[in-house]
Amino acid sequence: MSEYRVGTGIDAHAFAAGVPLVLGGVAIEHPRGLAGHSDGDVLAHALTDAVLGAAGMEDIGALFPSGEAALAGADSIDLLGKAWARVRDAGWELVNADVVLIGEEPRLAPHRDAMRARLASALGVEAERVAVRATTTDGLGFTGRGEGLAAQAVALLRR
């Protein structure tokens, strides 16, 4: 009999000038990027925590500490792949994942397919198993004021 587990992940980063904006492993033309020790990819970070949580493992910060100099500017898709290797080695497979960007800008629709492909590739699955969506907060909170972006992810694993 199969065992199923659900995990959630949440991440948020402030906008910063002079850094590229990377979401779901895709560089997006935008006047500001996200501040972070790595590339600040909130979609990849939230998904990483979701798969780790579903497997009952530590969070992204324990696995990839922000104080570790070697991780400065790291590609978050690579970090997702490394975290996924640990989850997969523990006998888990991804049933599906759903990732939601929270913010007023940028528009996600033109980049959605590329993001799905990059995230799914890091997890070794078809893009159809990874949904990438977006929502606004209608001007409320730090995302509504354009101060940064947040993301939430849910992952269903089977062993």
C-alpha cells in the first residue's frame, strides 16, 4: 500500500535594486530583483520547503544555511534539485506540486510554461505535475505595496 504525504512551503523576499529577478528558475526583465543570499527565487524556495516538509525532513535553511559563503548567489533551481535528491533517496516520488506567486508584479503568464519546465526538471518529473500560478493581494501588505514578493507551495509525495 502506498503512503502519501503533503508538505507546504512559504517564502518571501524584499525587492532590491541592482539584482536580476529570477522566479521559478527563469530570469525576468524587471527593474528590481529579490534580495537574498542565493538568487532570491521565492517560487523555488517555497517548493523546496514543500517537498522537504512532505518527506518529514528539515527546512531549506537547515539544508542550505544563508550564512554559508559558498551559497552566495546560488541558483535556487540547483538547490531544489539537491534537496529533491535527498527526498527521492528516501523513497519518495512527486505526485504533484502547486506553487503560487503572491505580488502585484511582474505578470507571470508570459513565463509560466518556462517556470513549470524548470521546476519540474529539478524534480525529474513532467511539467504537467507542477502548477505555477499567481495572485495579488489587491494592494494590501508588503506585496501589495510593491516592496517584495512571496510564494506558497504545496507538494504531494507518494512512497
